[in-house]
Amino acid sequence: MLKLIKQAKVYQPEYAGVKDILIADKRIAKISDNISISHCDSIQVIDGTGKVLVPGFIDGHVHIAGGGGEGGFHTRTPELKLTDATQSGVTTVVGVIGTDGTTRTMTNLIAKARMLQEEGISCYAHTGSYQVPVRTLTGKIEDDLLLVDLLIGAGEIAIADHRSSQPSVEELARIASQARIGGMLAGKKGIVNIHIGDSSSHLSLIDQVVEETDIPITQFYPTHINRTRQLFEAGIQFAKKGGYVDFTTSTIPKFLEEGEVKCSHAVREMLDAGVPIEQMTFTSDAQGSLPDFNKKGELIGLKVGKISSLYEAYLDTVKNGIDTAHALKLVTSNPADILGLSNKGKVEEGKDADIVLLEEDTMEIDAVIAMGQIMLEHKEIVVKGTFE
């Protein structure tokens, strides 16, 4: 069935004015000031008056099959549910494994990604986990990226963290090279998603790889850059060299008390330092554990990341004076460009019909369309996950 959204204020993410948008199957077929279709029984008209229409949010770092486990088997976190994503305006997710690369396997990750795809949203994944050597599906990073359509990069590889495998410069360079080559052959970006812990070494290992090899800095996609003030300062310098930086939206009060930089403040500081908005993204780290360790490295507390934090951080960024289009780029076009998701992140003719309608006055999520299918309408869930 065709869908026609009438007279919504459209952000592509740049503001495009009040427009009509025609959706045919899974794509945006036409965008115009006024679209009129007569003699068509199979069309659903959606009134966009008083609504702000934006691209569906992209969350590039989600533990879709669960994560955690740092405190034993009972601390394994649950899987992502479909409606956790759709009620948060998220229409595309990228799955990662995390700390536990033994019981959280690549086959499990891919199966969960396929499940989310069949339930209605777009889902991709990275090959590997914290560990080095990388535990892949086929035995080689290149083969994974070349032969498995939904695998788009490697990671999340952990560095500067007591939970990492303490990889060497040579090992990280080899991972980046394999991901780069596999990506080139498969027509993908082959990005290397890097978990940065709170060690004082910060981003130095990536810097060394870039300085000592021919691998460009843009092959790396480090996350949790806002976790500590010291890491954030190092992130500013990394970004000034042309690197991407990702801010984690899930947090707990203790992290903020200990110096974590709030996402909206991180964006402002980066912009003031001369970093282009296109080099920054937000991700939720949803379903990942938010562990609290003492000075001996012993787990003393644990929370779970929430995908809803992505939308909340976007709202907070707008409320803190960041231009709406800039704030949208952090969760739409920027991750799409960095991850190589060419049909995502923009409201344009020919792109996937991933759309969020927000109430203009409150900015509440009113409707969500994923790949042309209405998932949420008038704030009510239309499509639930299989076991929800």
C-alpha cells in the first residue's frame, strides 16, 4: 500500500520546509510541496500537520543479543526488544558483542540481527568482540565482511581497559587492515569499532597505528569518548586530526559525578574546538552493562544501557542550543556516512522509508515508519516483536 504523509515540517536532516512525502513499498518515492493522487484505493494518508518529520534514528552500537556478564552469569544483560527501538525512534541498529566473546557468539549475534530484520527494522552487525585475536564467523575478518551481507565492520575491539586483551600496535593494525580490505572487496566501509576504557593510554594505540602504517584515521570508530574528562580531551585532539568520535548516551549518575561529559555538552565543546559536526555521533550502548569497578578492578555495581537514551540525548542537545539539523546529524546522516549505510540517514527520494514524526510543540515521538511499515502510530505500538 502507498502511504502519503501530508504537510509535515521536513528535516532531511537539513530543514526542507513543509512537504508531502509519498512512500511506495520500502522507499521514499517522491517529496514535493503538494502531492495529489486520485483514483487510488490502496493509499493511506497520514496527516503531518503540526508534526516534524525527521529521518529514522540510527543506533550504531547496540548489544542486540545482550551483553554484560562481568559479575558472573547472573549479570548477563537481556536482548533488545523490537519495541525498545521503535518507541525510541530507532529504525536501524548495529549489533555488537562486547566483553563476553565466549557465550555471546557470532552465530547468536547474526541470528538476533536476522530476527530484528524480520520483525521490521534494519539491523547490521560487526564481527568480533572485545578480544584479540578476533573471534569471527568464518575464521577471517575479510571473509566475514565479503560473504555475510549484514556484517559491515569489526569490533567492538577493546583498548585502554582492564577487560581488553591488551592488543599491540601490530595486532590492531592487522585488524584494521583486514577490515579495510574486506570492506573494499564487499563494497562496505569496513569500519573498526573501538571500545575505549578509562586507562590513561586513551587513544594512543590508534594514534600509533595511524602514525606507523598507511591505515587512515577514518578506519577507526572509537566509542565512549565522553566517559571521562581526560578521555574527552584526548578525543578532541583525535578529532582535530580527522578522526571520528562517538559519545555514549547511556549513563548513570555515578559516571557523571566522576567526570563523564554529558553528550550535549560534549557536542558544544567539540564544535567550539573546531571539530566539524560530521565527525561526531551518538550511540546508546543499549543492553550493554554499565559496570562500576573499584580501584582493584572488582565489580561493585551494574546497570543496563537503554536505547531510549539516544532520543533523550538528541532532545537534550537541541534544548541546549545546538541547531536542530546538527543535532539530527548525530543520530542520522553521520552514522549512515561513517558506517557506509548509503540508503539510510536522510529523507530523500530513493532512500529507505525510515521516518519519525515528532509533535512540533513537545517533540514527543508520535509515529515511526521503518522500511515503509508503520511501527508506531499516534504514540501507540502497531507492530510488536514476536514474543512481546
